[in-house]
Amino acid sequence: MRAAILERFRQKPMIQVVPDPLCPPDGAVVEIGACGVCRSDHHAWSGADPDVRLPHVMGHEFAGTVAAVGAECQRFQVGQRVTAPFILGCGTCGECRRGEPTICDRQIVIGFTVWGAFAERLAISAADFNLVALPDSLPFAAAAAMGCRVTTAWRALTDRGRLQAGEWLAVHGCGGVGLSAILLGKALGARIIAIDVATDALAQAHALGAEATVDTTEIDDVGEAIRAATDGGVHLSIDALGIAQTFQNSLRSLRKLGRHVQIGMPVGSHAMVSLPLLELIYARQLSIVGLRGLGAPGFGALLGLVKAGRIDLTHLVTRRIGLEAVGDTLQRMDGRQPAGITVVDRFVA
């Protein structure tokens, strides 16, 4: 199969022909139809993620067709359209049985601890537990985003953020996961304020349902501006970028008893931040929670919205590329990430 092999950090992956992955006895091999290019892939490409060992194949937001199944796989057959979360649980431990594979001690992380989906095929272990069947109406390009950005945003709003209809939601950072949160928040009945530095990202946020937008390049105190615009602050705020400034802005935009959810992965100097414990956490009685993906058991409710026509994920995909363009796309993320989601949907030369 053809795969984009990363041999040196911060260098373009080389397209090489490598052996097809072996099918695990309890797993499946998926022929990739599409794979998103995510900010987390940039962390892997730049060497910021300690799990990545070279040579390596990145890519963790995939959708495709089952090409082979192991003898112990019972729920899936060759030809089925599928996706999977980027965190694969073992399927048997206590955490997995409780529906929490993202904290499984034996988890496998696609594109980080194992080779990923910037390739023609990908092996999935414990397929009966980890694979998710896709409706025929959902194109692969749109479904590819579900393995990370859309599903992460969904869990942030529902499970971790407890968003209620009519509440104010602030989204700090309008890249793929931020725009996903706006699309989903609108479907859940929230009032949304979007925050970013880029006018095109804010324009797309507005088109997807943001009631108000904030360009942080034009405002000195982002938190104060958001509290003024939302009559005392938002009920739920998410940091979809993962840098110190967006974390602080998110906390300061909350009203009393507000909830902050950390979506963006902080790396480098942003991994440690100062915490305004007295001023905000204690005095305003704020809640801070984190999350890292959504396990396969949680996909059902989200797919239900898709099937019912309440959300259209195709609006999130703004650029389609071939496998050869992965390196250029990752290099451009050194600067400002383009609005929307870039998807690889051409794997054959």
C-alpha cells in the first residue's frame, strides 16, 4: 500500500510503498476513503508528541470500508462503511466496560502510538468494540472528521460541558474542532459567541450558527468583552486551541458557576499555565474539566443527529487534498490554521 512516511520531524513525509497491515485476530483492516488533517497531526509532525517514534505514519481521523476481518470479529463484515475513534480501547477492562475507553490503560492511539491513516489501509484492533458503522448517507470526507474533531466537540458540549438549550456557549478558536462545537451547539439550542484572530474563521463560525463573534486582535480584554456581550458571561466556554492565552480568555469569559472545558491539547510552553485561583475559581466558583476524545460507545447519539438531518457535517470540510499534499498542509500549520477541515480523499497516484 502507499503511505506517507514521516522519517524526520518537521520534514515532509515521503510517499512510499509499504506492506499492507496484518489483520488482528479480533480486528479488521479498513481501506481508507478519507482522513482529516488535524492540529494534533501537526503536534506529531513537529515532534511535540512524546508517543511518536520514527519512522511513522500519522493520520487519525478516518473513514473507509472494511477490507478484511479477523476470525474473532463478529459484528462487522467486508464491505461495510466504518469509522473509529482515534483512541482504541481494549474492550475488556473496567473502563471500557463502563463506556470510558479514553482512559483505558491499554489504549492504542491511532497515528500516535501506532501507525495511522495517511495510508491506503489501517488495522483496527478489538474491532467489535472500536469500529462504528456509518450510514450510507454520510460521505467519507464528512465522516472522517468524526474520529476526532466532531466527536471531541460533541463530548465537550454534552458529557463534560452539560450544555443546555438557551445557554451561552463561547468557543475560543474556530479551527476544525471549534467550528464543530459551533455546529453542534447550534443544534443543541445554545446561543454562541465565537472567538478567533482570523476574519475568515469568524465568518465561517457565523455561517454555522454563531450569534456573535469576537476578533481578539481588536480587543484588549477578551473576557470582559464577552461578559459584556452575554449579560454577565457565558455558561459554558471551551478552549479549542490549547494555548495559554485562550485558556485564560476562556476562564475570564465565564459567568459565576460557569464551566470551562479544555479541548485543545497544550504543548511546549503552553503545557503549564498560571491559574487565577482566588479571583476566578474560588470567587466565581468555576468548574474546569478536560477531555480527550470520545469512545466508540458514544458515537450513537451523534450519528442519530446526522441521520435525522439536524446537522450537516459536509459544511465543515473546506479543502480536499491528495496524500502527496499532507506535508505541505502540515507545514502551513506553523502559521495560522485555515478555517474548516482539510481532508485527504485521494490515496492512489
